[in-house]
Amino acid sequence: MKVRRAIPDDITDLASLMEQLGYPTSIEQMNIRFNQIEKTSNHYTFRAENDDKVVGIIGFHTGVLTTVMIFMLV
């Protein structure tokens, strides 16, 4: 499994994964969300892949005292 920071080219795969996880998301909605996250200096989105297929998304933000992580796999 490979994990790397998500890039705009991943938006279609990320939207599909969110849909599979039960969070209906259009490519347009994912694009808006991704761009908002990328504009925030302490928010990050990573994606996981296995055999060239996106299988997970990790979103987290960092703060002075805390780090919050969410990891979802299908």
C-alpha cells in the first residue's frame, strides 16, 4: 500500500471513494472541498492506494495542542 498527499488529479477517485463510504459527493463538490482544504495551512488530505486503486483517504489538521486524524478504507 502506498500513501501520499492528494493532488488535484485525485479528485475524481476521492469523490468515488467518498460515495462508496456512504457520503454522496459529486466531482464538483469534491473539487470545492479539496481546494478549500488546500488553502488552509494546517489541513491536509492524503490518499492510500493498493494495486493502483485508491482505497483510502486520510484527512487531518494540526493545531498547537492537538492533531486530529480520520482514516477511512473500503
